[in-house]
Amino acid sequence: MTQAGSYNEYMAIAELYDYVVPYRERQDVGFFVEAAKESEGPVLELGCGTGRVLIPTARAGVEITGLDLSTDMLGICRKKLKTEPQEVQARVRLVEGDMRHFELAQKFLLVTLPFRPFQHLTTIDEQLACLGCIHNALAEGGRMILDVFNPSMEALTRTNFGEEMSEEPEFSLPDGRKVIRRHMVASRDVPNQINYVELIHYVSYPDGRKERLVQAFPMRYLFRFEAEHLLARAGFEVEQLYSDYDKKPYGAKYPGELIFVARKSKG
Ligand SMILES: C[S@@+](CC[C@H](N)C(=O)[O-])C[C@H]1O[C@@H](n2cnc3c(N)ncnc32)[C@H](O)[C@@H]1O
């Protein structure tokens, strides 16, 4: 199943997204908003989801298009946008589409993929198809920010497959539902560098009903030099590699993130 498929499987999963504590606490929004402002736009965000990054970017005065495969995630983004001032709404365009196969008439100065949607592409063909579409969507000299996790050696040697892990606090929804979320790696395809991840939501309703919702999806992990070679092959020059959204250089912390700022090569 693709990640977007998993977000469409239950509207309920998309409904929960904005309340999940580690998502609410991610420290990446300021980084992406700053990059969007510096680019002077227009910006294209691939896998924009519910607009966690897209809406603050539009609020900061930048014109932004969000593309996502999930009707449900986009539906929530649209609903949130309706509560924004008219001028913020006017800066946003939402497109339902696949980051592996898209063509937009507009050219962009920045393309971003916040919070790892690129890792739901599980083959090199899919990765290259996506990077080719990004190359095509960028104006000359435009940049891309590719954001993936840095696979830690310790995590890669864990073999606790199928074990539900819980480190997150319970969260509540406005309708009174309470949710505990656990996660697990169900299995790992080592030769293809894919973790089959499950997010398991234990939902309690105010009337006492209980529900267990599972969001299952593949995550391909990429190593630093693999990603650099991939970007070079797709016509990008890496300008910066950060390990964190406060722009710590790669290597300053471990495992940290792999945040590539890459410019479209000439020619
Ligand atoms: C973890 S969410 C990130 C959402 C948003 N960028 C954020 O930072 O909160 C991943 C998003 O990628 C979308 N997605 C996954 N595969 C996709 C594809 N092939 N094309 C477009 N969107 C995709 C999912 O529907 C989901 O909304």
C-alpha cells in the first residue's frame, strides 16, 4: 500500500493527523517558511497533507501550490484554509495528484517535500520519476528541499518486528475522542531498504466505544551518499546538507535528519 493509500483508507486517520503530538511538535515549520520567503516564491509543496507547513507559508506572504495524492488529507487542508483570511486563501492552490507523475503549467522557484513523503516511493524508478517531475517544475536556478530521516545503525539492527511501541502521550480531539498511538515496524525488506511501518491508534469515544485503527505503509530509507548520487543523476547540485531544522550541518548530530538543499543544474 502507498502512504497516500493509507491516508485514504480511513478518513479517520486524516482527521487525527493534526492532533498527533509529535506532529504538532515538529520543529520544521519555521525552516520551511523561511526557505519559502527567501525563494520569493512561487513554491510547490509535494505531499502537502493537511497544510501543516503550507498554511503558515501562505500566511507569511508566499504563493504556494500543494500537491497530494490523498483526497482526505486535502479535504482537511481545504477546510482549514476556509478559516484563513481571504488574502491567505488567495495565495494557495491545491492539486490532487501523484508526485511520481505530475506536470503543472507554472514554474516554481522552490519545491519542498516536508516530513519525508519521498520515502514512500519504494523503487529507484519511482524516485527518479518524482525527481524528473520536480526538475521539470522548477524554473532555471530553482531549488528543491528534500527531507528524509537519517537511518541510524542502531535502528537498522533492531529485530523487534511486530512489537508495538508507545512513547507518545495520549491526545484528544475536539469531539471528545481520546487517542493513544503506538507504532511498530511490522517487517523489513533489507535488500530493498524498506521498513513496513504500522501506526496503531487506540481510539476511545466519549460514549465508551473503542476502536483500533491501523495505518500501514512502506518507508524506504536512504543513506546520505545514495541520496547525493540520486540527486546528481536527476540533475541537481547539492548546496547544503543539514542534520536538523536549525541548520546544523550533517554530522553535527546523529542520526538527525538528511535535509538536502539542491539546485537545479544548468542545461
Ligand atoms: C507524513 S505526510 C506529510 C504531510 C505534510 N507535508 C506535513 O509536513 O505535515 C505525507 C503526505 O504525503 C502524501 N503522499 C504520499 N505519497 C504521495 C504521492 N505519491 N504523491 C503525492 N502525495 C503523496 C500523503 O497523502 C500524505 O499527505
